[in-house]
Amino acid sequence: MLHNNLGINEKGHLTLADIDTVELAEKYGTPLYLLDVDRVRANCRTYIEAMRKYFGGTSGPLLASKALSFKGIYRIAAEEGMRTDLVSPGELYTAAAAGFPLERAYFHGNNKTDADIELAIDSGVGYFIVDNLEELAKINGYAAEKKVRQRILLRLTPGIDPHTQEKISTGKVDSKFGSAIETGQAAEIVKAALDSENVILCGYHCHIGSQIFECTPFCDAADIMLAFSAQMRDRFGFEAETVNLGGGFGVRYVQGHPVIDYAENIRLIAEHIRARCAEFSLKMPEILMEPGRSIVADAGVTLYEVGSVKTITGYKSYVSVDGGMPDNPRYALYQSEYSALIANKANEAPNFVATIAGRCCESGDLIQEDVSLVRPERGDLLAVLVTGAYNYSMASNYNRLPRPPLVLLEKGEDRLGVRRETFEDLIALDL
């Protein structure tokens, strides 16, 4: 199996966290998101323990909310001692409603509105990741009104190409995010932050992209960030206490993807950073990382009921399911790879190649193309694996379809984390 929390039981059914997925589909209906909470916790601990061991001090991970945001995930993160990053007022509101301690939250975004900034300061958010000069001015001004000094990191673009999918690459010099080091604009915003009386500049942040399978791009980014920190020390007398390298470690969606040892990669990055700090005569800063996908992706499976199997003679075959791009838009957006199988026939060898099509009135509503499956029949259960990240969080009501429920699996038990939307929910805001 792709990951060791997946299996096949004596009935020939796919299991997740040793629980029969066919029985879960019968209990909760389809489409259905499943999340293995024990796996989420284990992934959190891998990052926490490795970063504490190899970076030392107060270094540690922040859960990247954009990968999966609902009240339950913040409770899990808080229980595991994680910090979190938030990219919208909605994520902030959800974290607060879940009881997450907001002093451990870092507020992101390249276009925070005045209302966003005021909400975050009023809510006691720990840190802002400041994107631009206009935002800095607003934070400084509102903090003055509230008679507080707000801690901030500055988002910088190091000009790194991590060789990942173009639409999830975020660290190039012409990115919409942050201030570019190469152009001199990063130095300008450092000076502006140091001149702002009501903010406390703690350090720098960067994010180079997602679904990265090696540590070299992170080491390259660290080189640029540490060199910049040394330059700002020499120019302004400010040495960063914190350097946030963002997220981006990949996960295995298909058998061809490599197995990543996250702890070993963290060790290698830490070794590299210590050497560079010595070279630049810098103190070892607090190092933060923002894992999202690598915390929740392999904890998730999505279940669908097969509606039809259609073969266009001489061309291709389609397996149509009762979900699609509203619950998983990633193939339509990025042509993302996924593994799929027939969950109620998981012990049988694949004998049929087909494209998995969703139910929407949209030719691009596909989940995967040219997948090898056991030939399914109407009523069979199709499972798409490794869907814990960027599925529920990116879901929509396109074609006026209710979003699926999210069921949490922990210690052999199942419970609802998010209930299924109803048709009444769909029209609740209509006037």
C-alpha cells in the first residue's frame, strides 16, 4: 500500500487506520472525506521532535491552515503543541472558535484588509507575516491606537526556483508574495519596520513552494535568508531572531513518488544552517517551518459511489462518481496525481484503465485520467487516496452540490468532524 495506515482486511475491503472504509461509507454516505487523526498526530510529533532536536531553542513547526481548516484540526494542533499559520480572517475566526491559543498564531496574506488587520490585533494574534509597506503602515497605526506593540516577521522573496509545479511555486523574484531581496525592496521594508514605533521586528519569512521532495531548495533559501540577515545586521544593526523557511515538503500521492524522511531532511537543513551561521558570524536563529500537506495529506481518503462505467469504443473509458471537482478541484487546477482503487474490491488485481469523472456539468470535472482499476460496477465504492490536504479546504458548491462530511478516525473509533451540508444549507444565505 502507498502508506502504512492503509490496508486490506479479510473481506477484501480497503481500510484506513484499520477501519473498514466500506462500512464507513454505508454509515455516513458518499461522497465522504475520512481523516486518520492518529496519523495527523504522528506527523505533528515528527516535526516537533526533529526541529527541537536539530535546531534547538524554541524552533518548531506551524500547522499551515490552508491545507485543512476546520475546528477539529486546531484542537488537535493545540493538543500536540503546534503553532499555526492563518491566511485569512475566516481561518483566524475558526481557530479562535476552536479555542486555539492565538498567541501561537502567525497571520499571513498578501492583501490583508484594514478589517483583517484590526480583527487580528483585537484577537491577540501572536505575529503578523507582513507582506508589504502598506500593510506595515496599517499595522503600526492600528497598534498605536490599541496601545500595543505588535510582533512581526517580514515576508521576503529569495528568488528560488524549487522545481515544483508552477502554480505552487511561491519564492521566485516576481512572485505576488512578499518583498524581493534581489531588487532592494526587502531592505527598504526592513528599514521601514525598524522605524515603526508600534511593531517589533522579530525576523524574516519566506516560502518557496509546495510538493518539494528534497532538502536542497530549503538549504538554498536559507543561504539567501541568512546572507540577507547578515547584511541587515551590518547595515542597520538588526539581526533576525527568527527565520521562517515556510512549508513545502512533498508527500507520496502515487507509487512513483519518493518516500521522504522528514526528520532526516530537517537534520540536513539544520546542519547546513549552522554552518552558514558560523560563516556569517550570526547567532543561530529560531527556525520555523510551516508543514501543511505533509501533516494531513496522507491521513486522508475520499470515498465515492460509482454511478456509471462508459466506454467510448476505440477511444477511452470513464468511471463516473457522485463527487468530483467541487470536493477535489486539484486535478482541474494543477493536473495533480492521485492513486485510486475500488474499495470494496481492494484485494482484486486491476484489469481496466479509465478516467475518473465527476458529476458536474463541466468537461474538466475529472479526478484522474488513465487509472488502472478493478473494472467497477454501479454501486461500487471508489477510494481516492492521500486527500487530507487541499480537498476539504478547497471544496466548493459548484453546480449547487452540498459539500461532503469529514469523518475523524482515532483509536479505532469514528466520529463526525464536519457534518454533511444539506440543501437547506445551500440556500441559507439566499434572500
